[in-house]
Amino acid sequence: MERDRFIHSFYLREEEKLYKKLYLQNPKIYEEPVRSWEDFLDRFVENNEEGEINLPQLPPTPIENRFTEEEYFSQEIVEETNIVVNARYCPAFLHGLEFIKLIYVFQGSCLFYYSGKWIDLQAGNICIVAPEVEQTVFSHSDEDIVINLLIRRSSFTEAFPELLEINEGGIIAEFFWKMIYHRRGAEVMVFHSKPYKLLEESVMELYEETFLLPKKSRLVMKSMMTAIFGYILRINEEEAVSLKDNKKIEKYPLIQYQQYMKQYIDTVSLTTLSKEFFVSEGYLSRYFKKETGYTFSHILLEMRMKKAAELLINTECNMERIISLIGYRDQSIFFRNFKEAYGMTPAVYRKKKRQAEVMRVL
């Protein structure tokens, strides 16, 4: 999609014209966020100095304390990503989200409010908001184009571990890891970055796929979102700030533990992992439970089942070879675990996945 065409498509909508009219009549009341439309109306009337004005009793755009995945993702095609363009001049209302939000300032600027402070975001800046974090955005210029990229929490958890494993680590990757496991320290991350052409093009392509094509593809949208997060991982870490704690994020060993487990998936155990990282087995057991909510054994089982599924789809290895590669010695245990994980035997899984791939290509 051409950049000029993309920008020109963002003319002021009718609801934005109404919001702009209200803002210009009473800009002072926008200095602090509100919690509801009723709160905004009360504040407007209380501080209005220009006489009577006809205020709409219902907001022109959705204003709620919390938004759910059901409200923003289609259930018909099991939609995993979505885009919402931030309404210019809309009163800044505090709210939380059940899903993950990535705010991208495509043009102009906006104000981001979190934990009692306003933060100025300029073109090229990015802000990632974890689920259930109370925050808001305010834009007050016709030129502003602020794009909200949305992704289900479960989709992020499923798709991004592989992307993070090929990254060298650092505070950005660690923030994403903590968001996957819903840990403290992964609430908001701001990137004071300059416009990045590849990321910008991906945002435009995702917008086009979402709104302009006659039929949008769930797979294409998810792939584009993955690419966007991949480009974010390339951003210079000096431009990234965690708003939960402005100090440098401490090293997050869960990343190294999981990378080692996947590298040595056929032989790894709690004992070998503890020796590799010079910590006790008891410490590791408690750490995994505390950080992920699951035991070491549960996480290793999931890794082995996922690796088995990948080998079934992408290789011609026979069952004995696959079982060996993921570290099983008892075939009956493997078959039982695989069926519990995927609801079918490995042979049926391989057949169905390959048939689905053929149909997709055709």
C-alpha cells in the first residue's frame, strides 16, 4: 500500500468531528483522564464557560473500563489479531484490556497516560501494553495517525517463544518473556524510536489486509503481526524503557533455562539443568512454578510434544526416530502423552496436517 494513499485515507470521521468540537470548547478538562462518559459529561458541564451546549448522552465511540477479546476479535474465523485506529480528540478514558495492545504512532503525536503520568509519543514511537494494565491514549491534532495493533494473549503466548529464542536476549526480549508468563515487570514498554521503514510498511499491509481487502486472511494477519514484533526486537535497546521500573531489567534466567531445555530436549532433566546453571534442583523446581505456574516436568512435556508435532509435519522421520529425538524411552508413554496433547495419534496428526497443507496450497 502506498504511504500517501494510506495517510490520505485518515480523514476526520463524524465522531472525531464531534470530539474535536467538544475539545476546542473546553480543552482544560482534557488535562486529566476520565473513567467514564458520564464522568466526562459532568466535568464538561462543571467547567463550561460558553453557555449551554447539547452534549450526547452516549459516547460516539466505545468508552468502557475494560474491553474483552470477544469484543475485538471475530469468533467466526477465530481471529487472532485486529487493528483499531485511535479516535482523535476522544476524551482520554482509563481502561484495561483482556488482550495485548501495541500502539504505533504512524504520524504526528499522542499522549500516553499510565500510572499517574503523561508520556509524549512522537511519530515512529511504539508502546506495548500488557493485558489488564490501566492506561489511555489522547490525540488532539487532525494530522495524528495512531494505530492500535491488537493480539490475543493466547496467540502471543503460542507464536512468540520461537521468535524470542532466535533473539540474543536483552531487556526487550525479557519484557516479552515476562508478558508471556504474565509476570510483574511486563506492564508497559515504550520505544522512543525513529520511524522504521520495514515496520511502517508492515503496519500498512496489516491495515490493508484488515480493512481494505474483500476477504481477510487470519494466517496472513498473524504472520504480519509476527513480523512487526520481529522488527521491534531489532530496535536499539537504549530506546526502550520499561515503565514498571525505569531501572535496567535484571537478567531473566527463564529464557536461558528454556533455550537449554530445547537444545538438549532428548537428554535434559532437572539434574542436568541444575548442573549447567550451578543452582540446586530445589531452587529450579520452585523457580519454574513461581515464574510460569507450571512444574518443570509439565513444561518439558509440552516442549517434547510440540517438538514431536513439528517433526511429524516437517520431516519423514519414522515414529521410532521421533520418539528417540525427543528423549522418550517408552513408546507407550509417548503415544499416551501425544494423544492427550493433540486429541489424536501421531500418525493421524501427521496425515491431517499434511492434507491441510496441500489444501492450503491448492
